[in-house]
Amino acid sequence: MNVITTSASDEGPRPRPAGRPSVRWPGAVRRPGAADFEQSAKDWLFDLAPARWRHEQVFHRNPLELASMLRLHLDTQVVALQAGLKALRTALVGAPRRPDDAETIDAYLREQAWARAVRDQVRLVEDALHLACGPTARKRVARNLVNGA
């Protein structure tokens, strides 16, 4: 069974596999349409991003690109945590058990769940920014980046 959720893309609603929890809108971000939506989205995204990204002026001018790059960054965190967890479990096969093994595995699982949940929230904000910036926003941003703006 598929559940239909709304998407901010031009494709309209997209199916979501049943059993996957719905994504909650981040509380720190004003709803799309609010006067300060874009600023609250930018502030929240910068809080999640590596600190050095605040010095990249392109992200201040283009919050959609900030959201997109942050989502990719979170994707890599999920993959890295999967690899780390797999390596840990492999290393534990046949090895003597240590008291912290289960707690370490739990930490990997919690971090992975957090990264996935935040990535899904970032995607919601990214979709909303895409709608707020208009359907040609990505093309305009790409053109500005190529031209050095």
C-alpha cells in the first residue's frame, strides 16, 4: 500500500511506501508563505550545516542551493554511518565481547536515524524553497554560478 504525500516538485504528489513515518515540518522554520519563511529556513539550514558554509556568500544569496548541498551532505553521513556500522559489526565477529559494544552499535543506529530524519526535513524545506523561488530557480542559480556571481 502506498500513501500519497504532497511534494513541492512540479510532479505533484509522490507515493511514499507504507510503514515509513511521515516527515514533520521543522519547528524552527516558518511555514511557506509567511513573510519570514526564507530567512527562517536559511537560519535553520545554516545551523545544521558545517560552520564554514556560513562564509560562502552564494549560500546566503541562494538558500535553495544551501538546502540542496546540505541534503547531499546528510546523504553522505547516512552512507558513512552504514559503512562504519558494517565495519564495526564485522570486526566484532569472533572477537571477545567488550562492555561498550552494544552501546557503540546503538550510537551508530541513533546517529543514522537522526541523519535520515533531518535529511527528510531538509528535503521538505528544499521543496518549499523551490516553490517559493519559482520553477526556474535551479537554472538561474546554475547560470549565476557558471558566470561567477
